[in-house]
Amino acid sequence: MIEVLPFSENFLEPAVNMFVDSYTEEKKYNPLLPDRVIGEPEWILKNLERLITNLGVAVTEDKRLLAYMLTGYYFPFKGQNAAQVPEYCHASIPENRDELYRLMYMNLAGEWARNGKHVHIIGYFAHDSVLKETLYQIGFGAFLSERLRDVTPVNIENEVHIVEERDYRKLIDLHLEHYRYYPNSPIFIFHGHNENTIEPDLKQHAEQGDVFLVYYDQDTPSGYFILGDSKTGNEGFLLRDTKIAQIKAAYVKPDMRRKGIGEALLQYAVDWSGEHGFDRLFVEHETANYYGGKFWNKYFDPYLYFTMRYIDNTIKY
């Protein structure tokens, strides 16, 4: 008999094995994914252990684990409170996955809603077509993508000069313009930056050892990448402590687009990564980002999507 039970410590080991199987399947489509999850499953185990007291469910049949889903984080997002299930906090056996995920989400979503969490976010592997369709039918839509590429050269048609800028203060206006871009249509995401937070944000990047790759139009910074090793936050979690560099910010002024500046910045990033011991590049971007999305889709392959669902916050429990 199938049972939906609270997730507990007893399910940790089979849950990790189930997630490793899902990761291995995604790696068939994107071989650039590192081997750490497969070769070091205890890393995933430790991270699940940290979340063991969070709301979670396990679906079993005759004491055998069929699927699990564990809440990862709660945080404010788009004016509401969100509950997030990271990519490593769920998996299932291949059979009846649609039904298993519907059961798990139904049980968790009700508790999230009763606790005032009206935005639900689930990260899943990009080539998991069954789960993609299941989440779509439940009411989820994509909003973030994580992508990878190797460090092979980029096809550049125009000669564009890129520099490594040492003085981050020269980028304050461009960095602010960049973050003012996201609240507009069709993205509608506010990243929390304003005139008072821009310089400290750039300073933090510099202190972390990130590099600022910049295109200057005359003496004005008009396009940039912030590039470095991703060691903090949740972006690129599955890539942590591997030889993968992250493009942490990227922007080209509207009147400078379609001139090969993005390609030149990417080529410089590729060269820099190879010179500093990285063999791949990673980027996370909003799927609704028309200009950025076209660029990243052309030069990077997806391995992870984050999908989101709003529920009615006027319903009283």
C-alpha cells in the first residue's frame, strides 16, 4: 500500500541514492556536469541532513521509498513569502512519476499555504521531460535557468577591445543601470539593489576575488561581465568546489547591443577561465529575460530550471 509519510532520517540514504540516479540521468544529456555528486554522495547527504527538520514528505510502498520532497528554504519573493524545493531535495523512481509528484506536492503545498507561503518554487533538471510536464499541469512556470559551457573559443565576427578593470568604482553607474533593468517588462524581478547598495555590492565582488571584464565606449563603461569562482549562495549549488567559473553579472547598454560586445566579453571570460584553472563556465539567468536569454541560449546548455507557482493568498484557513 502506498503511504505519504513525513520525511525523516530513515529516508536519507535511499533519498540520496535516488537523487544520484536523477543526476546521472541528466549528465547523459549534459556531460559537462561535474562528477562530484556521483563520486561524493555524502556531500548531498550532509546537505539533506541540514534540512531534516524542514517540512518534507516521503512516499513509500511496503517500506520502500518511492519518492521524496523536502522543503529547502523560506524567503520573501515578488512581494510574497516563498517556499523553495532545491534540485537535490526531491527525486522519485522512474515509474509513475507524475502521480508521485502530484501526491507530494499536494501534501506539501497545503502546509506551505497554511503557513503563509504563497509562492512555490521547485528546481528540476532541464531534460526531465516527465517532471517538466507534471509541474506545468499543476500550474508551474519557469523563471530561472542554470547553464553550462566549455572553454572552447567563441565565434567572434568583430574586433572588440575588452579590459580587466581594477577599479570597481568606475562601474557604479553601469551596475546600477543593470539592476534597474530587471523590474521592467517582461522580467518583473526586483533584486533589491539601489543607489546605496550598488557600490558595496561591487566591493564585495572585488573582495571575493572576482574580476570585472569591461567594454569601454570612449571613456564610458558600456558593457561588463563579473566573473569568478562561485563559493557562496545557492546559485550553481551542484557545481560547488569544482573547476567551474561563474558569470555572476552581465550587461550591455541597449545602444551597444548587436555589435559583438557580448561575444567579446564571453571570449575573454573563456580565456580567463582557462588561464585560471577552470574548464567550464556557468551562468544563471531569468528565463523571461528576452535579450539575455537569447544570448545565453546560444552559447550555453541548460542543466537546471527553477519553476514557480503563485497561489491565491486571499484564501483563509
